[in-house]
Amino acid sequence: MKKRILSGMQPTNRLHLGNYLGALKNWVKMQDEDYECLYCVVDLHAITMPYEADGLARSTREIAAAYIAAGVDPKRSIIFPQSAVNTHAQFNWLLSTMTQVGKLDRMTQFKDKGGANREKVGLGLYAYPVLMAADILTYKATHVPVGDDQKQHLELAREIARTFNHRYKTEFFPEPLTVITEQGTRVMSLTDGTAKMSKSDPSDNSRINLTDDADTIAKKIRKAKSDPNPFPTSAAEMEGRPEVQNLITIYSALSGEKPQAIMDRFGGGQFSPFKEALAEVTVAGMTPIATRFRELLADTTEIDKILKDGADKANAIAQPILKDAMELMGFWHA
Ligand code: TRP
């Protein structure tokens, strides 16, 4: 069976360096491997939290534009909005009948997002992981690249696939494998090396946004937290210095240079020459992406066409799978 990748990001906010190095760069690389790649913008998931209706379509285009600007190639990968393929929502219902609420109760993301006010939380937020399983299974995806925080959701998707296969005595769904992005690309906040770089951090200095210009990037890197000790010369000297480790990780991921080579060059000295070099590497890596991103959004004709084509291709894969699944479940069909 052909290896098929499915992944997605929510159109809720702007993307940053962490999304690029942690996810998108990996998605781009997977296009060169032996996979069929589907990358969706999960707009149905985005409405599980309060949102602005008049900004949703724009955010959807923005996330798709970010995929493409980062190097996802619409000729080789299928890029589409989740809401444009109705089988996601249909599978969400079908699979909800195979999901135990006890399992949903244990989802840590739901506990975090739902907070203390459990009685008032929407059913959609609770069912979020079922919709995610539907996203994956409606394509019979075999591999799902996600961050660490989504591992639990993926495990549930695998259980749902197993339950379906067991209940309908079939091998219909492959159990989707989690592809965890390498440790090396986990990007932390520039102001706190123990917290992930995040769009929800109140301080804009904690992250490099996809749309930051060169001056802003350089300024943020110069301000980034380091420590009073000299620049490390070895992995041992990085121990217990999360901020330093993070800056070296970013440098390495963007330049392709090994951390040790970076330490050989800057080790023992002050941080300022390293930071200048890091600013340069970051600007060189991010500016072309920001430029392409802006071009794509200046006129939405191209991006809308890409999303429409992507939705057509995704539908062509997903509709027959839904039909077959419903047949296995015993529904009437002509
Ligand atoms: N829940 C994922 C996140 O927040 C996004 C997502 C939705 C997703 N559906 C998916 C990721 C299917 C991979 C596969 O990051």
C-alpha cells in the first residue's frame, strides 16, 4: 500500500519560526520521499474555540500561503481546507460511535483548553480528537507528522481505526503511524528556554514571526536571552543552559551546520558575534519565505485556485473511502 501523509495546522494565528523548523520544514522534506502528501488547513477544528467568522477565510488562505512559502509544492502535495471535503465531518460522526467518552476525558489538550468550566465547554472541543481521527482515516493515511503535544490524539486515532476494523471484521483502516519531528527542531521561546516558542506568548520578542522584517528579526535575536558565561565549546558546556542550547539549535537547523562546528567557531567567546551571525542566518532563511508569503496573499486568485484544486484531489481520494466504510457499516446504498 502506498504511503500517505496527512497533516494539518489550524488557521487561528500567524506562524513563527517554531512552526517552520518544527513542522513545515519536515513536511517539505517528506515530499521528496516516497509519500503521497496531503496537507490541510484544519478550519473545522479552528471553530472549536471562540473565533471571528469574518476572519476565518482569510486565516485559511494565510496558513495555506505559509505552507507554500515554506516550500510545500502544490504540484506535488495536496493543499486544501478541511471544510472543503465533507467526508471529514461525516467520518467524525461515524467514528464518534466507536469512541469511548472515557478516552476523551483523558485527553490532556481538552483538559488544558476546556479549563475548569467543564459544563459549559462545547461538544466540538470535546470531540476534537475524533474529528482529527476522521481527518486521517478519511484518506487511510499511513503516516502523520505531528509535534509531541499531538501524540495522545494520534494514539486515539489508532485505537479508533482498530475498533472499526474489529467491529466490522475487516482490515479496512491502516493504523496511522505518528512521525514525531526530530528533537533537534524543537524551537523554544527566545525569552525562556524552557517554554516552547508559541503564538500565544504575550511577548512578541519571544518568537520570530514568519512576517517579521530583517530589522525586527535582528533586534529579537540580539535581545534573546543567553547567560553570562562564555559561549560553550562542547555539548557538556551546554548542559543546564536551555537558552543557549535553543539558539544553537536554531542556528544549526537554519544553516545545516552541526552544533559542534558552531561551538568550534564561537566557543569560549562572548555571545555578541554569535548572535550577529545567528541574526544573519535567520534573516537569510526567513526573508524569502516572508516575501513569497506576501506575494501569495497580495492577490488571492492563485491561492484560491490551489485550494480549490487541492480540495478536488482530496475529495477524489476521500469520497470512495467514505462510501466503502459506510457499506461495511451496513448502510443502505444503491
Ligand atoms: N490537532 C492538530 C494540532 O493542533 C492539528 C490537526 C488537526 C492535525 N487534524 C489533524 C494534525 C490531522 C495532524 C493530522 O496541531
